[in-house]
Amino acid sequence: MSRTNQDDFKVLGPDARVDPYANYEAVSISDRTDYHGRQSRDIERNTVKTGVSGHATTGGFQKGYGEGSVKVSGEGPNAGASVGVNYAPGEYARASAMAEASLVRGSVQAGPAFVEGNLNANTGIQVGSDGARVNVLGFGAHVGASNRFSIDTPFGSFGFKSKPSSCCD
């Protein structure tokens, strides 16, 4: 059995990408009768995911300690933007429009707690069934959005992160 060492030091090189995405799944209804003669109906719901995102970075690093329980990372100048809608009736809904620009970023995460130094001018809004994020020129907050609870400033952030959900990937 192979095992990934979460304490490895990773250097991340320059990267630039644009990712348009569009996905629509229709409703499917099927009626069935079980062996007791009871009828039931299965309904698969619509799912809509559409938008575009782009990001460019000059590079950075990641390092874990203690089997990954403490993580340290940094990144050079970077910028990105995204706009999109994700929706599945009864499961999740999210709409977002964000622009992010950072001169330099460094963070330390121990368990769910984190502190981040980040000279940034992040601006935008993300609202959904999983929470909300609002930023204006670096000032703002995450409340549940992206599994994060934080206070954000143009100089950094602090708060808590939980494990990612499959909500709106």
C-alpha cells in the first residue's frame, strides 16, 4: 500500500488558466411497483452549473508538518476572476461574481484554524445555500461559503476552514 507523505515540500511554478464550464442535467421520472404492489416514483432533479473562471500566478510553495496537521503556504503575485451559477433543486444553489488580486500571500493552518497574510484587493459577492462571501477592496467576510468562516482585510484573514463539501464544485 502506497502512502502520500503530507509533509512534503511542494514548489508551485507559474500558472495561468481560463476554465469556462457549462453543465445541465434534465429531470428524469420513473414509476415503479415493489413486490408488495406499492407504487413509488423516483425523480432526479435538474442540475445547472455554468460560468467562467480564470487565474494567473507567478508561483508559490506548500509544506505540511505533523502528517499534514499543520500547513504552511505562500504565493507570489496573482490575480483571478470568476462568475457563475450552480443550482440543484432541494440540494444547493450558488451565484457568484468575484475578482481577486494579491501582491503576496502567506498562510499557516493548524487543524481548522488559519491565519493568512495577504496584500489584496479582493472584490465581489458569493451567495448560496452553503453561505455567503462579500469582499470590497479586500475588506469582507466568509460565512460558510467554501466551508470557511473568516474576517478578511486587505492585509490578511483569520478564521476557520472545514473539509470541503461537494456542493458546488
